[in-house]
Amino acid sequence: MKRLLAFALVAVIALGGVFGTVNAQMGGKTIAEIVVESASGATPEFSTLLAAVQAADESVLKTLSDPEARLTVFAPTDAAFAALREALGEEAFNSVLANKEQLTQILLFHVVPGVVKSADVVAALEGSGGSFSVRSAQGQFINVAQTEDGITIEGANLKLDMVDIEASNGVIHVIDAVILPETRTLAEIVVASATAEEGAEFTTLLAAVQAADEAVLTALSNPESKLTVFAPTDAAFAALKEALGEEAFNAVLADKAALTNILLYHVVQGIVGSDDVAKLLADNNGEVKVEMLNGKSATIKLMDGAIMIDNAKIIMTDIDAANGIIHVIDAVIVPGE
């Protein structure tokens, strides 16, 4: 499970802080032109990246060629693509290259709207305690972290001798691995976390989903869904059991209709990332009501430096899924009458 940026820092970014568009003079060539030049040079570096861009939807090349764009590209080296080929196997790797939609999603996951210089990354890491996330052009969040060995971009190492390659429409930072967007559904992520050999989480949530109306599991499993889930930890369910008493808690788990109503109160239709929440709070004086999937409204607000949804604190954000996003909360929220 990824540990991502706290909402407090996201709010700074969303309000034009760390990652605002840079207006400094950029290089004379577009990102696309730099990639083409490097791929065809005496010591080619981005030949596989260029082939991938050419095989993907034409919108990718158009975006990287747009002189009016302002983009940050985390560009995998030829060695990075070779490592992915070895990890997947030749057949599976070629299958990815032949799948235009999948390839397009992977490439857009390497692109961030706006110009993010290496100095911006360092400043954000210092301000966030060593880890933050930023939304990619693909829609999912990229996790950036400071490690003992350097800076990682979704687990790939940032090649510090190949950062801040300036283009007329953005900047390129080179990474040593191809980063991949999440392809598992919300349900699959919950199951994987609950059944992990070490550090298992969401075990009670999984049991509750399995005990509720099957429509809940169907929604979380549907690859076409677009949902935001506020997922209580096992400790949150344990606290509810202690507050209610074991008999009353077990009665809730046994009441399919009541349990379904509670679970749906933890789900919002649509994908609401931490950056979206920050903007909502900024536009609504720090407090906003959101309609949950059971039809009731929950309140999201800033309180004592933390973001709350009703009585629960959001303690982890932006866990991506193919069909939505998960934010972790420290209490079970219960709809009112």
C-alpha cells in the first residue's frame, strides 16, 4: 500500500504553491523533438520510448509536440524498457506495445501537467517529510519519495545527472525504470491488502463487504466503475466494536441492509483525488458536503490541521485503482437518520 502525500501539502499545491507552471525561458525544442533527436543520435537513449510514443494513440505525440503545452516528463531510458521486457517476457512486452490503449495509459502515466523542476521536487520532499504524490496526465497519482539512495518516482530511480532537460514546452527528467499505472480494481486491492502475509490491512472491511449486499462487491469489482472509497482501517472497526459492544457490533455485521447502508456511506460516485478535495475545501471556506453512494451527505472539513470526513480523520490518500481511488480513514463513519 502506497503512503502518499498528506492533504495539507496537497492544499498548498492546489492553490498554486510548489508545482505552479514555471514561466522561465525554456529550451528551443519541444519534448517530442528532444526525444526524437536523442533516439536517433550517435548514442541513442530514448529509441524505445520514441517507438512507444509512435505506437500509442496519436494524442500522446500531439501532446508532447504542442508548443503551448507545459509538461513534465519522466522519461525511461532504453535500459529501463529492456528491463521491463526481461521482467515481462518478450511475448508479454510485445503485447503491451501492440495494445494502443494500454500503451497510451502507460505513457501518460509518465507525464505531469505543469513544469516541475528538480528544485521543486526537493522542496516538496522537504516540506512533506520525504514523500508526496502528484497527479499524472493519465489520471492516477505518481508517488515521489526520498530514499537513502536518492529520489524515486513511483519506485523508479531519478537519474540525478539527467534532470532538468529543458524543452520549449516543458522539462524532462530521466528515470531508470518504466512506471506502470495501477490495473487492479478497488475490490482486488482490498483483497490483496487483507490477505497479505505481512502488514495485512482491511481484513474487517473485506469481511463486511462480503457480508453486505452483493451490489457492494459488484460495484467495487466493476472495471467500468469510477468510485472514491473512504476505507476504514482494521483499528477503526475495532474501535467501533469497542464502542458498540461485541453483541451490537456483530448484530450490525449480520444485518445485511444496515451493513450495506454503512458501507455505501463510505463511497462517492466519481474519482475524487486529494487535489480535488483541496480545491473543494478552498472553494467552500474549508468545509464541504459530499453525497455518498447511499444518498446521504457526509461533511469533509479541515480541523486542527487534519482533513476529516464526519468524525474520521483521513490518514492516507490517493491509493489508485483501475476503477477509482482509496483514501484511508481512522474511524468508521455512520450515516445519520
